[in-house]
Amino acid sequence: MVTYRAEVKKSVKPNLGGSIFFILLLFLAVYVLICFPFFEIQKVEVKGNKFYTAEKIISLADIDLHKNIFKMNLTAASLRIRKLPMIREVEIKRELPSGVIISIVEREPVAFLFSSQNFIMIDEERVYCKKGKVGETELPIITGFSVRIPPEGQAIQNQSLVIALEVIKSLPQGLNNTLSEINVDKDKKITIYTLAGIQCRMGFSDNLARKGNVLGQVLDKLKDREIDYIDLSSADCPVIKYK
């Protein structure tokens, strides 16, 4: 005859004393982090700034020295800095025990746009960066259409401007540095002008990268010739008119 012995599992009683000790220890740790002077902000460092001074950025972030580092609202500080029109990205980090690092990426203007008797600088995302003066930088001027200018820091909504900026993105860097003007007419046809005064008829915005490469080769090979215009409406069949 086979007998079976039932095993009765003993219930495990919670360790109330250990739980209370753990909670008290947690509260003590939070108290030390928030109230201990060791974690007061002593230094704020700004990285990546060129257009704005570190003092301006720190002031706008509203980071108080000697304030507890864990009480600082990183999100709110970042949003305040982002209000600056030339700021593209912001990242704020705590550097324990008492430092704060603000890393920013500023917008890089790529062209001038004329509006209301003023020239404004815009970046590759069509964002109005700031007012500018032609000649202070070697940026090309975008012409051929009118736009509604929003407040600084906001993007300009205009399809012709999208096309003009696509030209800048698509052309070889060496060629971009020789541009003086990008014109987009009412039919969306593109004409660019070099600093040497050469007119380059690019046609529509198809195959811009290919057209840019061909244009660069033509200008390099014919740099000693006086050129009136180059027609690249068809990238595979450029037409050159000499003076």
C-alpha cells in the first residue's frame, strides 16, 4: 500500500520592520538629495553658442546658482531658450554634484530674402533667423517672388522658396560658394547667377543635383572664357553662349 504525505507550505509573514526601514531610508535619501548643500548649483556651462552670449542664454534659462540641482525644471528651461529665433536645438543636463551643461545648436543662415525694404536671413528649414545686410556674408539672395514674413524664429510658407532652397541643397558645396542670386520665376523656372556675373538657366527643379554637377564641370573647364549664359534646362545637353 502506497502512502502519500501532504506537505503544507508555511505562509511567509511580511517583514514589517524591514519594509519600514526601507521606506525611512528612501525618505532620507530624498531629503539628502533635495536639501543637502552639496547638490546646490555652482556652475552653468554653455556649449555650441556663437550668435548668442552664454550670459544671455543662462539668463533666459533662469537657472539660479545655489538652487538645488534636482529642483531645476529642465523642460521649462529648454523651452525658454528655444524662444530665441537663432536656436535650433537645446539640451540641458545635470552634471552632478553641482554643475549644469546647456548644449545648443544654432541655426545656420543659407540665404538672404528681400521683403518690405529689408533683407532677412533664412536657414535651410525656411526659418526667419534675423535681419541682415547684403555684403556682411557671402550668402546668395533669393529673388523672383514675394512672401509673407512671419515673426522671427518661424518658418516661411512658400513653394517658390522651397524650390530655391532645394537648389542650395542640391548644388556642390564649391559651387554654392560662388552664387550671388537664385531666381525662381512665376512659372517655377530657376535661374542662378554666379559672383562672376554668369547667368545659369537651370529650367525646372528636376535633376538639380545632376545639373549642378554638370554646371560645376562646365565652369571649371571654361573658367578662362567669357560666358554670357549657360542653359542647363536639360542636364545632358548644356548650351553655352559666349560673350
